[in-house]
Amino acid sequence: QSALTQPPSASGSPGQSVTISCTETSSDVDNYNFVSWYQQHPGKAPKLLIYEVTKRPSGVPDRFSGSKSGNTASLTVSGLQAEDEADYYCTSYAGAYTWVFGGGTKLTVL
Amino acid sequence: EGQLEESGGGLVQPGGSLRLSCAASGFSFGAYSMNWVRQAPGKGLEWVSDIRSNGIGTTYADSVKGRFTISRDNAKNSLYLQMNSLRVDDTAVYYCVKDARWAFDIWGQGTMVTVSS
């Protein structure tokens, strides 16, 4: 059972903002700030969007932002575009060189 | 930016074995920890295994511990996953992934492993 809980789905209209949550349910991970987010289009490999809770790799649009409050990390996609329709996964370093993924959220652009 | 290319996937019977390989290019392979992450058909991502840059330290998900072995050859810029005692629920796309800044920054295209009789 995943120690990171994500909503199975989210949606928004073009131009709107959508926030996807990732709640840590295991005490094994809630002391770490190494939360990252990934975007996966159908049939493609995941792509890193956010690392260390809030940092964006070069080349990732600033429409994607990350935050964390307590045991819940969030990914916000601003100015939704059709190409943002994808699956989104959070992951957290769980210590001792182990990792845990959230169950994933399917984002639909209406 | 670097690239990763997996190979070795295929169809295998339950109880069988398979060895996956991953060829790295475009970055200093020996300087980074590497991982395998898998995705069962229609399901989410699951972390499988981690190996430190020196190849000495390894960790595994409970679901594969004792059956899978991760290894690397830094001279050949290659990562491996030896999978034994395969089960039907090991069926998945297996991704080779580079670890940097406590996140997975480079992913291969994946290789499909199907365990079925």
C-alpha cells in the first residue's frame, strides 16, 4: 500500500489552474523534503517536473509549481493547456535509499 | 542531457528468469546512483531498486527482495537487473532511471516484461 495518497483524477478548463495533492500517510516519509513530481503522457516515459518540493529543472515551464504544507505536497498547473493532459505522480525519498510513489492523478483538460 | 536505453525485456514463464540491461550515455554514469522503476499495465509507478554510484550499496522494494539483483558496470556505462523466480505480477514496463538531486531526472523509454504461461 502506497504511503503517498493522490486523488485519482483532476480536471480544469484551458487557462485555469489546477492543484494536485500528495499526502504522506506513513511516518517513514513525513520527515523528508525530497518530494518530486512527474508527468507521464500515454505510452511515454515519465518526465521530471519538480524536485525538492519546489524546484523546477531547466526547460520545465514556470506554469508548473510545487509546494508543501505539513504532510501534504502539491503540484499546481497554471494556465492549463491541452498538452497538460497526462498522468501526474508524486514521489518521496523514504530514507535508506528507498523511494515511494503516489498512486497517480489523471489530469483532464476540459 | 543524458540518455538511457533499456533492453532485455520479453515473455517469460512464471518461475523463470530474465536479465535487463540499460546503456547510459551523455553523462558521467559512474557519478550517480541508478534505479529501476516499473509500471504494470494500466497501473501506477513502483520503485523497484537502487544502486549507489560505486555499485556496492543496493536496496530493493519488499515486493522483489530476494528475487531481483541490481548491478552496474561503470566501465561500460551499464546498469543491470537480474530477475529470478518471476511471477505474473512482475509483468510491467521496466524503466532505467538516473537519480540526481534526490529525484529521478533521466528516464529510459522502458522495456516490457511479460510473465505468463
